[in-house]
Amino acid sequence: MKLRLFFTVVGATFLLAAYAHYFSENEMFQFIAAAISVVFLAAWLGKSTESVAHYAGDRIGGFLNATFGNAAELIIAFFLVKEGLFEMVKASITGAIIGNMLLVLGLSVLMGGLKYKEQKFNSRLAGHNASLMMLAIVALFIPAVFIRELPPVKIETLSIVIAVLLILAYVLWLVFSMITHSDFLSDIEEHESAPLWSKGVSILMLAISTIFVAIDSEWLVHSVQHVSKSLGWSELFVGAFVIAIIGNAAEHSAAMLLAMKGRIGAAVEIAIGSSLQIALFVAPTLILLSFVLGKPMNIVFTSFELAAIGVATFITISITKDGATNWFEGVLLLAVYIILGTAFFFV
Amino acid sequence: MKLRLFFTVVGATFLLAAYAHYFSENEMFQFIAAAISVVFLAAWLGKSTESVAHYAGDRIGGFLNATFGNAAELIIAFFLVKEGLFEMVKASITGAIIGNMLLVLGLSVLMGGLKYKEQKFNSRLAGHNASLMMLAIVALFIPAVFIRELPPVKIETLSIVIAVLLILAYVLWLVFSMITHSDFLSDIEEHESAPLWSKGVSILMLAISTIFVAIDSEWLVHSVQHVSKSLGWSELFVGAFVIAIIGNAAEHSAAMLLAMKGRIGAAVEIAIGSSLQIALFVAPTLILLSFVLGKPMNIVFTSFELAAIGVATFITISITKDGATNWFEGVLLLAVYIILGTAFFFV
Amino acid sequence: MKLRLFFTVVGATFLLAAYAHYFSENEMFQFIAAAISVVFLAAWLGKSTESVAHYAGDRIGGFLNATFGNAAELIIAFFLVKEGLFEMVKASITGAIIGNMLLVLGLSVLMGGLKYKEQKFNSRLAGHNASLMMLAIVALFIPAVFIRELPPVKIETLSIVIAVLLILAYVLWLVFSMITHSDFLSDIEEHESAPLWSKGVSILMLAISTIFVAIDSEWLVHSVQHVSKSLGWSELFVGAFVIAIIGNAAEHSAAMLLAMKGRIGAAVEIAIGSSLQIALFVAPTLILLSFVLGKPMNIVFTSFELAAIGVATFITISITKDGATNWFEGVLLLAVYIILGTAFFFV
């Protein structure tokens, strides 16, 4: 009964957003319709993720969620690369990384922490996540240090070498975490709640809801760009914050729902796993694709973007390394996010 | 008996310092008299803190000590802001932060370590302290990165936003550590020694001795400025090291006394708690006050000051994160302090 | 029997390398002969280290290995300082530090990890190593930040002060780790394999094999410089990577052999202990010697070198801090090494 009502609302709001996108010229109406729709779609995606996580365990469920969530981002960024909008691509990569680490994780930890005094997860996983993020930081930081002395052609070669290394490291990480050492990184939490659907239907639901979220996100991104232009916001801020917040709607709803059910391990996996996937897989894939497309994009980020990714990584490592979270740690993550958002807003 | 003799000496040396300050013109005499007096006043303050800590527990005792100690610094800095001496204010904030983390903590760990092979404290508290210091670093680092691109008026708005966020984070930290999670951060140590005074008298003693230390510190700061000018020392060095060392006399004596009695947890709380209070409460309060006074001071520190605060924070986090200290870790903290002191001396 | 055959091969290849060095003019032949010889000499050194470690424990064995290994580097660098080749000296110091932390440790962790699912060692030692590396980073970073504002003569004085402090810290570290707290840092591992030689013969073997490796390394360095010049490689790359890899042959073979026998604690001690010894003892000793020789070399490293040492330190701390290693962590260390190597190759 309840489920039927839910899907009726999901369908109706999606159709309204579709109508606004294709037939209306009022951008504010397009924006509001798409935003309302994304809220319900994200709730559907969250339920699907939770159900998959029930069968697959928090880590693989988190990985599937991160992958489906980032598939949309990869597709959007691919079209931006094709049009040569490199600055926008890098701003949105930066925004997605810090958005996941600070906003998604921050809200999850805070909301979960208001309900549970302390939530624990596998600290070994936190340690490995930290080391992987360090690799990503190194990969983005080194080219920025060396660029002053290098001619463009060498920066491009260096970008390709680093991109290949990062993808290789990410593939080996999947081998490590899913095959050779999957037992090491398993979750501490126990799952008692009954899942909504059977295993097969859950995975199908996850795939379909992700696609709908992706479509709706694109409409939302399209309308928000016009809305923000009329508000006078800079492209850097829109790319790194507005689009990133909307683009991460899937991760937001899934992670927060899980955290509020006491499953902070799965929430951490979604938030940090998604950041890692963007830094170690999405970003280097885009660089390699840009060379294939004949529009080479290098791996050199601006000092603002590096500073933002750097501080986000360090505060996240500091907070997750003990394998336990509480509400105040959520406050700290959100405080850093607001500081970065304000600074980007003023640039 | 002993106590009466002690207070006689405290009173006599204070009267000598007062005489020198108001009636003598010899600055070297003023300096020596104030310095001798501050040693005995600091001893009195140390005993009071210890006594309060006995009743209140190490954490609240440490918090009270840090607050009384920093009240004096806040008052002095307020007058400097009023006169527009922003560089001096920032130098003294920098000096107070690194002085507490490196000199006060270093000496406490070293002196305590010469007596006890290893001293343990609550490592959970160390983890939270580290995350809070990371927030402070982010708050100081981000404006410095973005300043190149921003007009002054935006830097001022950014400074106000960050100042409000830091104060908010500090207030929530007090809520977290004193109310919602006070049991999480409680001390491991047991206290067996009998206190000198009853609970009420102890708190009164703490308040009065702090006021006397504050008055005497001001005399000392006044005379040391003249003495150091005649020695040819730079304002940056005097502000960040000479004044900071004297201004932290209270923290020094209290922390070292506690560490030598095996209560390293209280010593860490005083040293790091005081640093945090300066970075998250005193500094942002001064920024907000400067706008109220119509003499806006931004939050942009020099690269020297940021480098000093950054390295001090990282070495302190590295040493305290395991919740145990030994003499060699005190040596490391002091070595970093001497390196920074030498570098500032030469600028 | 087997041992006699081994020493016959060691002797024969060494004589061939000696013949090539003194009587041949073909640099490629010199290079190949010296390279083959160093492989067997390094194997001899590895066996000697293992045997000494059996009697002395992993830590003292590791310390002896690091010291003998770095003695050669100190001697070579001394002659470079004498000729005023300061850039080459600093490049080779950088290369030795990152080579030990990333390549030696990375290969040891990877090879050991392919055999054992997880290898554990004393995490308290890892914590102290991290704090010491932080001190080294501070000591190299601070002069680079302050150099813009300081005249050369003050940079020289600052260099001497920092050099003396680092040597003092290193000596106190030996006192701490060998005398006052040797039991704290002892190994978890148990040694069951029988040693090859008696205690006295083992130490003798370690000393003699180190000398032979040192001699052969010099021949190799000599020929590799000519070979790499004809290949068009930069001096920075040759100094920081080619020479460093060859110069660390001793550490490589010893650490990898121990890791593959399950003694990762000794391998970590060799790799990180050697880095620490270079940063805290070899580098400052060279600076002090340069002033004695009347050819003052300051402690200011280039931003490339600082970035390389910085990222190497942070990723190594991140990976070793939990006191356990696995194959994927070896992959991460090697990935960072390849990124740095590629960047230096292009400069």
C-alpha cells in the first residue's frame, strides 16, 4: 500500500519535471520541478541501495551505490570534455570529491550521531581509505608543483602516466578489497531489518532508480545554470558546489538513511568510496578519454582546487581514522565544507 | 606554616614588581622584578589549578586553567586591536598557539618523562583535539590561499564568516565535551593526593591568582618590549616568542607541575586546550570585535605564521595521537620550537 | 657446499667488475659488470644482515644495516661537497630518503605481502618513526619558507643551528631506542631459523660485505653517469633516482629477504631507519662538514625535492601507522615512487 503510494508520487513528480524540461520556457519552474523530483528519486535510490546492501554486505552495496552514482557524473563530464570545458570538468571533479567527503559524510555522521551516541565501523578500512586518498593527493599535487618548469607536451605525458597509474591502483584496490582481503575489511555491524525486495529485484531497482536520478540531475544541472547566472554566481562556484550537491543527491540520501539506521560503515563506504572512485577512476578516465578525443586535458588543478581537496582529505582522515563517529565530528566536517563554499563563492 | 611563608614571598615579590613598574625608570630593574614575581605567582596559580583539578577532574580543571590563562591574553590583544596593531596581534596569537603546543607541552612531556617511563592519557581526547586543530588550520589556511584573487572587502566578509563558524564550533565542542559526551573523554588517571584547599576556596584561589598573573604579565610585557628594543630584536620575534613565553607562564607552571605528578592528561588538556581556545575562540572573537570597533582586522596570517602553526600542529598530533608520552617526545617538540624560534629571530 | 659456490660467484663477478673499471674503456661493459657484481654482493650483505639480526634482534640489526649502508653514501657525498657539487648532493640525499621509504619499503611490503596475507610489526616504533620524520620535514621545510626574506649569511647560520639540532635529536633517539626504552620498541616477531654463522663472524661478514658493496657502488655510479649522459638524462634524475637505486642496493636486498621470511619489522627498520639516518644524521653532518671545509652548503632544498620528501613521508606514515602491512600497501608505495620518478625524469 505505502509502497504503491510512494511510486505514484515518484512517477508524478518525474513526469512534471519532464514536462517542465521539454515544454516550459520558465527556468525557475524547470528548476523547482526537477528539484522536487530529485528528492523523491533519491529516496527511491536510497531504499534500493539499502536493500542491495542487505544482501551484499555494506561494502559491496556501498561500492555499487558509488559506481551507479558516479556513472551519471562520468557521462556528464564526458560531454563537457568533448566541448573543451576543462575548467568546468575540474571544478566539478573537485566539487564531487569534497562534496562526498565533507557534505555527504558530514550530514550522515551528524544525523546518525543525533540518534546514536557513538557509531563504530571497521577502522582498518578507514586506514586503507586514507592511504588511497593520499595517493590521489600526491597524483594531483605533484604535477601542480612541477608545471612551472615543464613544457606543455611533457605535462601531457606526465598526466597520461599518472592517469594510467591511478586506474591501475584502483583496479588493484578492487582486487584487494573484493577478492584477496575481503574478509579483512568486512563490516562490524549486524543487519536485522528485513529488506523491501528480493535480491534480484533490489539490484534491478538500484540500476533503474540510478538512471532516473541521472536523467533528472541533468535537467536540474541545465536549469540551475540559468538560474545561477541570473543570480550572478561564478562558474567555479556553480561547478564545484551547486552542481556537485545536486549530482551527489543519490549518495546523500542513501548514506544518510543508512547512518540513521545505525549502519555508519555503509554510509562511510558510500561517501569516501565515491570520493576515491572519482579521484582514482573517473578523473583519470576523463584524462585518457580527452587524449583519445584529440582534445588533451592535463591533470593540473588550480591551487584553490588543490587546497580544497587537500584540507577535505586531511580533516576526513583525522575524523575517520579511529573507526568511530559522533555528532560533533559531523559538525566539524560541515564547518570545513561551509568555509570552502564561502571562499569559492567569493572568487 | 609552609603555606604562610609561600604567600609572604608571593606578596613581597609582587609589591617589588609594582614598585618598579610605577616608581622606577630603570627598565632592566622593572623587567627583573616583574620576572621574579611572575615565577612565584605562576607557582601559586599552578597549585590552585591542581587543587581545582582534584575536585573537577583533569578536563574541566584544564579548561578552567586555559580559560583564566587566556582571559589575560584576550584583554591585552583587545587593546592592541584598538590601536590598530594588527601584525602584533597576529604574531602574539601565533606565538601563543605554538608556545602552548611546543614549549608548554614539550617541557611537560620531557619533565614528566624523566620521572615516569611512560605516561598515558585518553587517546580519544587526543583524536578530537587533532580534528579541532585541523579545523583551525583550515580556517587560517584557506583565506591565505584565496587572498591573491579576492578584493579586500570580500576578504573581510570571508573573515567574519569563518570567525562566526569557529566560535560556533568551539561552543558546540564545549557542549560535546562537557555535556553530551563528557564520559567519553574522561581521564584514565587516578588522583590520590589530598588537595590544599576546599572546593570553593580552590576556585577562588584560581581566579585571584590568575588576575595577579595577568597584571604582572602586563608589566613584564611592557618592560620586555623596551629591553628587547635595546637588544635589537624584531617585533615579530618579540610578539611571537618573548611575549608568548611570558604570557603562557600560567600554563607552563600548571602543566609542568601536573606532568611531574604523573597527571599528563591534565597537562595535555592545559597545553592543547589553551591552543585550541586561542585558535577557535580568542582569535575569531578579536576579529569580530575589530569590526565592532570599526577597525576591521582580517583573518589572513603571513606565510611564516601559517608555516609555524602548521608544523607545530602536525608534530603535536603525531606525538599525542597514541595517548602516551615519554621523554623523547618532549625533546622532539622542543626541537621544533627551537627551529621555529631561530627562524623567527632571523627574519 | 652451497655457501662455497656462492662465494666463488661473488668473488668472480667482483673481479670482473674490477677488471672492467680499471682496464676497460667501454662504459657499457663497465656498467653491466658492476651491476651484475652488485647483485651478488647485495645478496651476501643481505645474508649477513639477517644473521646479525638473528643475534641482535631486528631493531639493532636494522640499525647496523642502515649505518653500514649509509656509510658509503656519506663518503661519496663528502667528496661531492668538497668539489662544491651542492645540487648533486641534495638530489642524492632526496633520492636516498624517498628511495628507502618508497622503493625499498614498497618492494619489501609487496614481496612479503605476496607470501603472507598480513605482516605485523611494533606499531609503537612506527609512531616514533613518524614523529622523527615529521621533525626532519620541519627542519627542511622551514628554511625554504623563510629564505625569501633572509640574507645568505643568516640562512647559513640557520642551517648550522638546524643541523646541530637534528644531530642532537638523532643521538638522543639512539639513547631512547637503544638504552632507556629499548624494551618498548622490541619486535613482535619470533625468530626460529638457524643463523648461517656465529655472532662474531656474522658482524665481520656484515662489515666486509658492506665495504665491498660500497666499492662496487662507486664503480657503478661512475659508469652509470657516463651511460646516462649518452642517454640524455638530467643530473637531477640521475642523482635522485639512478644513483639512489644503486646506492640502496644493500638496503634493498636485505629488507626484501627479511620481508619474504616474514620479518617485516626488520625490513621496516632498515628502510625507514635508513631514511631517518640520512635526514637526521647524514644530511646535517654534510652541512657541518661543508662549513669546516670552507665551502658552506645551506640546508635549503628545491621545492621539487621538498615536495618529493613530503609526499613520500606522508604516504609512508599513513601505511605504517597501524603496524601491519599487506601487498596492496606495497603497490601504493611503488605507485607514488613511479609518479615522483616520472616527474623528476621530465624536469
